[in-house]
Amino acid sequence: MKKRKKEGFGKILLAILAAICLILPAGCSVSREDVEESSYYQDLQKKNKSLKKKIKKLESELEDDNNQSEDSKRANDYLARIARDCLAKLEVGFLDDMQNSEFINEKAAFSMATLIGSRADKTSRYSPEDLAAIPGTSYEYVLYDEDNAVYEIMVYPGDYVVFTDLPNDVYYCRGASALGDAFLHYREGYPNSSLLHRLADSPMVSDEQNHYYENETAVAAANYIDRMEKNKTNRKAALKKWGDQQEAREQAGINYTFYHHGNTMIMTLYDTYVRIENMDQKAVWYKTSAENIEAIHKIFSSVQEERAAQGQTEPENQDSQVETTEDSHYDEMETESK
């Protein structure tokens, strides 16, 4: 490299000497010192220094870009591993109290946990230090896969997350708080609310095939039940109505489990009956039409159809809170057993 620089300098100097000789009288000799003191040479030297600085800056920027590209690729590979992984176990706890964490075995919860990997969207809105100062409930999830890999995820208010293996980056992930909200009990006791309120407030729902559904679906189902034409009844009346077929009809019921802050509620749909078991195991029965039962089933099946049509298990991620198109209808919901 040094030899090339010397050769280049020599060519420049030779060119300058030739140019000066052309404009000077014949027989005139020009020394190296004369050339180096000439304004033409000094101007070239300034331009040369300026170019060297620009080249050095560009090389530095290119090196930074390469480093960022490597970091970005590493992060994307890490998130992709979480998204496609098969979990064997899931641990959920409060960020400041993992000693009292809960181990979750529901496969629907595993799917929601790996969803964090595909929804994570890097953001510069907060730094990891900023998140620690945000008031509210924060969670920690530990994902254990079938090959003994472990992923630790810290979830902060607003669905902002930090991965332990990517400690310098903050990601926004819609619905990231749902697992903590679904499986951990309220710290200050449960607020008074009706049964349908709690159904609508459930962060996660699962069906008998271990499909998961998010809060939007819970809201839609609770709202539909609240608004539909129905009569309150009981199991005894349903069995009497079914007559000789009562055993088969009861066994044919389809269950949906609603997870709500460490408790579960089970909604069972029969031919023309809806049974909702509260967290205290007390059940409420409604008599309605077969069309209404089918409509409730459709709320859940349409989610699966949409996922299949999209070829993915979740919608595109975006750095904003997603609002359901369903009216929460909380203020109008009838009061049920607590």
C-alpha cells in the first residue's frame, strides 16, 4: 500500500514538473522545493487531504452498517427461532417476583408465547432503562422448548418487551401482556364485575382443539351473548327438554375456556343452550335459538378461517394499539352471578 502511495505521489510530482517546464523559458531548471512551494501543488495537497478524510468517513460508515446488519440479522434469526419453536413448558410471573411464578401447560398458551417472536417490532421510542421506569404491571415469561433452549422475555406496560438475549433493544409486540393477564392473579384482589364482563375481559380463550383466541374474540362472544334473545334457565330444564337424548345432547356440548387473571370460565354450547361456568364453578344456563348458537360458533371459526386464508397464525404487527371493531358494550351488560 505504501509503495502504491509513493508511486502515485511521484506521478503527481512528475506531472507538476512537466507542466511548469512547459510554461517556463527553455533551459530553466525546476527543483523539487520549487514544485512543493507552488500554489498548484499546495492546492492539490489540500484536495488530497480532503479526499482522504471523506474516504475514511465512508469506510467508517460502511463498517458501522456492516456491524448493524450483522446485529440485525442475529436479532431476526433469534426472533424467528422463537416464532417457529415447539414449546414444552412456559413459565409466567411478575417481573419483580419470579419466585412465585406459574408454570403453564396449555398448548394454546404456547402458541401465544411463540407469537411474540413473530410480532416483535423493534422500536426506538423507549430504551430498556426507560421501560423500567414506566408505572404499571410488568411480567417475565420463560419459554422452554423441546430441545432445552430457554428464552427469557420481559414484558412491560404498553406491550413493550425486552429479550434477555437482546438486552439493548426494545420491541413492541401487540398482545404481549396477555399471558400475564390471563394466568396471574390480581395482586390487590378481584374487582367486582359481572360474569359477562369477565368473559369480555379475558385476555385469552382456547377451544377443544387447543386453538388460541385473543381478547377481541372474547369481547365479540360476550357481546353477542349479552345482546341475543335468550331466556335464563337451568340444567334440569335442559335435560327435561332433551328427554331420551339428554345424555348424548349433553356430551355433544362444545367447550371454550376463557382465562382471566389466574381463573378460568368455561362456556359450553349445546343445540339451543348456552352454559357458562363461573370461576367459582357455579353455572348459568340460557335457552336460545339454534341460529344464535351457530352465530357464536362462527365468531370462533371465522378467526381460524382468516388465519388459514392468510397462511399465518397472526396478523401483521404494527407499533400501535389495535382496537377491536366490536363495541365493548360494558355499560349495558346485564348483571350476573359474581
